[in-house]
Amino acid sequence: MTPLAGYLLVAALLFAIGLAGALTRRNAILVLIGIELMLNAANLNLIAFWRYGPHPEALTGMMFAIFSIAVAAAEAAVGLGLVISIHRHTRSTDLDSMNRMKG
Amino acid sequence: MSLAFYLIVALTVAGAVAAVTLRNTVHCALALSVAFAGIALLFLELDAQFAGFAQILIYIGAVAILIVFAIMLTRSSDTPATGVFSKSWLAGLAIAAAVFAVLGWAVLRTAPMLPHDSAAPVVTVQQIGAALMGRYVLPLEIVALLLTAALIGAVIVAMHEKAGAK
Amino acid sequence: MQETISFTPQLGASAVTQLLWLIPAVPIVASGVIALFKQPLRRMSSALAIGSLSFSLLLSMFAFAHVVSGWIGGNAVRETVNFTWIQVGTSHVDLGWVLDPLSAVMLVMVTLVGLLIFIYSTGYMAHDENYTRFFCFLSLFAGAMLAVVIANSLLLLFMGWELVGLTSYLLIGFWYQKPSAAAAAKKAFITTRIGDIFFLLGIVWLFAQTGTLLFYNGGAGSMEAAALAGLLTQPAALGLTAAGAIGLLIFCGAAGKSGQFPLHVWLPDAMEGPTPVSALIHAATMVAAGVYLIARVYPLMQAGALAGGSTTALTVVTWVGASTAVFAALIAVAQNDIKRILAYSTVSQLGYMMAGLGMGGVAVGMFHLITHAFFKALLFMGAGSVIHGCHEEQDIRKMGGLKSDMPVTFLTYTIGMLALCGFPLLFSGFWSKDGILEAAQHWSVAKAPFYMLVFGALLTAFYMMRQVAYVFTGHWRGHKPAHESPAVMTVPLAILAFFAIALGVIGTPLWPWFRAFLNGQAASFDLHGFSEPGLLTLMLTSSVVVFIGLGLGWRMYVGRAPAADEPDALEKAMPTVWGWLRDKFFIDELYGATFIAFYWFWARVADWLDRRVWGGIVSGVARLTAAWARLNRFLDTYWVDGSFDKGCEELATGGGLLSRVESGRVQTYLRLLAVGVVLLAAILIWSSRG
């Protein structure tokens, strides 16, 4: 198997692990952790394709990944702010009990 | 696929698994940091040095700390009695496995078509800077704006309300 | 003596004849206009009625003058105006009117007597609240009767006939709140209807046989030689020819309208109507319509008679007339209601007229009709005056001594009474009745009618004397004092009294003007008229009979002054016979037990049929419909509604199930997203292989 395929598989595995965490954990922060893992897996995908794709000197993949990191950081900040705000209201971070939108 | 590759992958995967399965939330955050580090090493392996260091700086240095802060601020004195996993954790696991299966299937199907090996690119920071200031200046400015907005937004969201619950 | 009538046929109609239709039309239009009035327009309604009839009188007198001038000039006038009413293929039904001596004299009589009675009514009905309605009906009657008189078509005559019957019903039942008046009106209508059925059969048969209903149509009419010859050759049942049979059928209608036995029962009851109605309709005009009808179709009745002989139809007419004359006179002897006596007297006199027609021909019967119209109207109006003066009392046993309280009425009433009795020489009734007796004496078929009619004259004198004695002589037996009637009522009385005397002049053998006029011959003033064999003897005989009758009545009733509730002198003498006479020979009871009972039985059967059978069917259908409706409701509730409700329930359940997707939990949504991604990716990958 080519190196690229190997990296892609790793990225897919990390993505799946992150998804599993986001889908199964009760704590809201751990869901965010899972999301961060998914983002990182995507970044890995991007860099891998940059490295083994055509024209790596165009830096497209690298730029994409850097910007992705920046956006992920911003998103993490906002998301955690939200979790804190929710915690202030409901005194818990249990996602299972947050079903006010049930309908 | 050198030995270093497999070792780093093992580290990263272990860290990721630990991050989503540990009971103690702080331990999860720390494991996450290990995973981040592993990914950074993988970036270095892929000759994306800038991305790797940016990963370490930002993810491990800021995001992980941020997560720890958040954990601290939302800590309740007792661990939940009913467990850390949701009632239907098996469904979520199954779905994640399905996602991995699909992605893996896509990769393996196209594996023969993927380029086998290519020369390592040489990328200097100057090149990256020139690209940022040149071709990618618009996304740069937009990201700057985004970060500003996120900053302000996070502050507003997390701020104490005037007459609310204090 | 019977004389054959021959007119020179005249096809062109003069101006008067062209306008003849106005004579009935104007009163009918006046009636229609009055019908639109409201009650307060009383004076206007009577003025309109009187005005319209005056116009008709004027026009009738013009017509009469035209016919007389023609007669003087030697032309027998018979002018017709005919027109086609309905045309179906080749056959057509015509209507038309005729002006000849017969219709001319009848027109003048009807309009004159009618006008006098109209004027009288304004006084008599002055206090009645339905004054306007009265004059509306009276005017309608006048128009209809005049239509009967001028009709040249049997169909138009029949239409007027029916209308006259209708107005008679309306006027008899004028005070309809009285049950007796309503019943009398119905009785009149139904009884005359029975006669009219046969009349209609005769009309239809005549139309079928001759193809026309016109009387005179320039040689093609049904009363003219060609048609009559055709009818004579057609045999009908019982040895009659078609002419005889049709004549008898038409006579049935006349018998109903003119109150001949056995259809006389309605006339006495018709006295329930106001007295002017009795005077006009049931004395002078409507009941005379039957006699007029026979006079009109006389050529038909007489067809096939040998010279000096008679036909079956005319024989039947004579016998019926003669028996009715005696029958009614007998009943009149025992009546105590002033109007009922006069009613039976009218029936009796109509019998005389019919007998006169049967034995003596048109002129004889018509002369008595004309004179009778005047003096009977006079008598009825006098009776009305008496009733009015005695404060609506009608029982003669409760009157008396009125000759001093109501002198004008007494005088005119006596003149009328003497005319009716046939008091010799001075009064018109004598001459007209003698004409009939003379014809009876020379009748070829039998002599019995003569003796019957003489006996009838005796009875007539007797009961009239009885009536006058009870009402005008003796002392007053009533409660409140009587008073004379106003001038508007007594002046017509005087005028009629004048005619009751004067009309005799035109019918004496000295100058038989009337007979000659009607028969289209010249008349001359001839002293030798009295020298006919047997004529003087006859006049003497009838005078003696009249005197006997008057004398008997005088002896029994004048000066005896019976009290109000004492039995009658004759009753004391012959109580059982008196009982029969007073109860009208139980004819009404006989009819009640036979025809009416028969009718009631079938009416009950029909009622049962209607209620049980038809009603049962209807309610059965209703029940069926209700059951069907209930079934539908059941189906609707359980099937339709049930299925609909079930569907809605399923929908709700489905909705409930689907809403579980909205758990409100983020992770659920995430999972669904991931599943969607997996599916999408799988599809993409799968579709891109190869």
C-alpha cells in the first residue's frame, strides 16, 4: 500500500474515533474533544494529499490546513464558551438531559 | 512506511482512544494533547514542518489548555452515577464504525491509483509568508476577522448576565 | 195552436247587432271593476252596477226597436254575428250572438227588471257590510244572464248558463256565515249540476251529429232545416230519434235550472239569499233561463211533429211541467215563510211555462214568462219590503194588519197577487195563463194536463189569498211596530205593478201582438178575436176557478185573525194532509235516504281508501325512508366516520412515532447526520466503480 493510502487510513481511523467519542460521551466537553479529533484527522488528510499530490510547491494543502487550524481554534473557543454558559444555567454538562428542544 | 511511522501512528491512536474513553475528563484532555502531539509528529513526517509546529503551538498550547480550563470551570463535585457513556453508546459506536468502513473502503479501492512516492518538497517559511501575504491574503484577513468575532463572541457568551443567575 | 215559424234568412248584421255583445260585456266588466274596490266605495259600486245595467237596457231597447221596426216593415228580423273560436283540423267550434224577436223581448225584460231590482237593492242592502260584494255579484249575474239571452251558439249559452249558476251559488250563500245559507248554496249548485250533466251530453251529441253548435248560421245552423232533417233520420234508444233524445237531454238541464220536479228541491232553500236575489234570480230571470232555453231549441224539440201533433220531447216537457205546477202549488198551501210560499209559487208557475211551451209553442210559454217575471219580481220585492218593515221577520204568522202600516207595499203587493192568481181581464197574468189553458184545451195528446192546470190555478188563488190575509189583514202579531219602506224600495214596486197590469194588453186575443211578434206574423187589432170557439167559455171557466179559490181563502183566513201560535185553520181541518204538504211531500228526506246516503257511503269508502290504503302507502314510504336514513346514519357513523377516525388515529400515531426523532438531544442529530453521510458516501463510491 502506498504511503498516501496509509496516511489516509490513519486519518479515517482518527476521524472514526473522534466521531465515536462525539456520539457516545455524555459530557459536552468530551463531545467537543471528539470534534477536535475529527478536525485534526481532516487536517492530516489535507497534509497527506499535499505531500503526495501534484504540485506541492503551490502550497495549497498547507495553507488549507493552516487555515483549518485557525478556524478550529476559534470554534473551540466559542464552543467551550457555550458549554460554560449552559453549565451556568443548568449546573450540569450532561447532554442526555439537555432535551428542551424535544418535539 | 517506516517504523517511525507505525510508532507515531500507534501513539496517536492510543491517545485518541484514551481521549474518548477515559472516565476522568482531565485525563481525557491530557490524552487529547498526546494525540495532538502525535499528529504534529506525523506532520513533520510529511515534511510539513510549519503545519506541524503550528499544530503544536495552537492545538497543544491553546486548545488543549482551553479545554482544561473549561473542564475546570464546569466541574461538578461528583462524577455522574450513571456512567460517562450515553445509554445508546452502542448505536454511536456502530455508526462510527460504519463511517470508518466507508472511508476505508473508499481509500482501499482507490489505493492502486494513488501515487507511490514522490520527492519531498522543500518549503520555506518565507514561501509560506509570501503565499499568505500574496495569494491567500483574503482568507488571511477573513480568518483574522473570524478570530476577532470568535473572541468577542466567546466573551459575550460566557460573560455573567446582568440580572441573571449569579 | 201551434204555428210554424219561418224567417227570411238574413246574413248581413246591422250596427245594433254588431254591438249586441256589449250588452252582457259591460255589466261583466263593471263586476270586475267592482271586485277591485275596497268596502268603503259603496256608492261607487252600486252606481257602477246600476250604470252598466242602464247602458245595457238602453242598448236592449235600441235592439228591440230595431226588431220592431223590421217587423212593422214586414221583415222578420233574425240577425246573427258568428265567429270561429277553436279550430282543430277541419272541425271548428263557433260562437256567436243572435238578435231576433225572442232575444229582443227577453233582453228588454231582463235589463228592465234587473235595473229595477238593482235600484231596490241599494235600499234593501243599505245596512249590509258586504254591500260592494253584493253589487259585484249582481252585476256579474246580469252580464251572464244577458249572455245566455243573446247566445247564438249552444256552447256560449252553456258558458253563460254555468256562470249564472255560479253567481246564483255566490248570491244564495251571500251571508255565508249562516250554515243554512251555505248549505242552500251548495244544494242549488249540485242539484242544477245534475241537470247540467245531461245538458252537456245533449250538447256533445248535437255537435257530433250536426257538426255545429250554432243555432242559426245562414242555413247551416243546428236549428235550421238541414241539420234537423239529418237528426230526424238518426235513431236513438227507446224509439226516439236523435232529435228527440237530444231534446230530452237539453230539457234535463232546463228542468234543473227551472226547478221542475224532481230537481225542484233547491229553489225553496234558495230563499236563504237576500230578497233582491230571490226576486231577480229565483223569480224573474235565472229560473226563466230554462224556459228560454227550451224556447230557443224549440225547432229541435218540435222536429218531426206532424201538423197539429206533438213530439215525444214536447210531451215529456208538458207532463213534467203540468205535474210540477200542481205539486208545487199543493206544497205552497202549507208554508209559513213568506218567501217560501213565493218560491213554491215560482216553481208552480215555471211548470205552467213549461206546459205552455210543450202544448202551445214558443209564444205561449214566453208570454207567461214575461208577465210572470214582472209580477213575481214585484211580489218578491214586496215581500222584501214587508220583511224590512217587520224588522227582518219572515214568518207570516207573526205578521198581520200591515195594510194600514205599509199602504204602498199593500197596494202593489195586492196588484201582484191578483196578477199571479190570474184575476180576470185587468191583470196580465190572466191573459198569459189563459193562453196556456187554451193550448192545453186543444192539446192532441191528452186532456189531463188541462184539468191539472185548472186545479193548479185554484190552488194558486187559494194560497195567495191565505198569504195576503195572514200578512196584511187582521191585527199585528209581531213584537215591534212595522213601518213603511223608503222610496228607493217602493218606487220600483210601483213601476212593476204598472207593468203587471199593462203587459196584459199585448197578449189579449183582441190584439195578439206578442204572439205575432214572436212568430213573425202580422198582428191586427181584431174584435173578432174573441169569437174563436170555446174561447169565451174558457175565460169564464178560469175566472170562476179564480173566484172560487179567492173566496175559499177569504172565508178561511180573512177576519178570523188567528193568533201567532195557533194552528192554521186548514191544519185543524185536515191534519195529516197538512203534514204532508208542510213537509214538502218528504222529497228532501227521500233524497237524503237514497241518493245522499248512497253518496255518503261511497264518500266513506273513498275516505277509508284514502286514509288507509293511499295514506298507508305514503306512510309506508315515509317509514321506509326513515329506516333507510337510519341505516345510512349507522353506516356513516361506524364505517365512514370510523374509518376516517381510524385513519386520523394512525396518522397521529405515526406522527408521534416520527416525533421521537426530535429528541432534543444533540447527539441524536449528530448520529443521524453521520448515518446520512455514510449512506451518501456509499452511494457515491458505489456509483463510481468501474
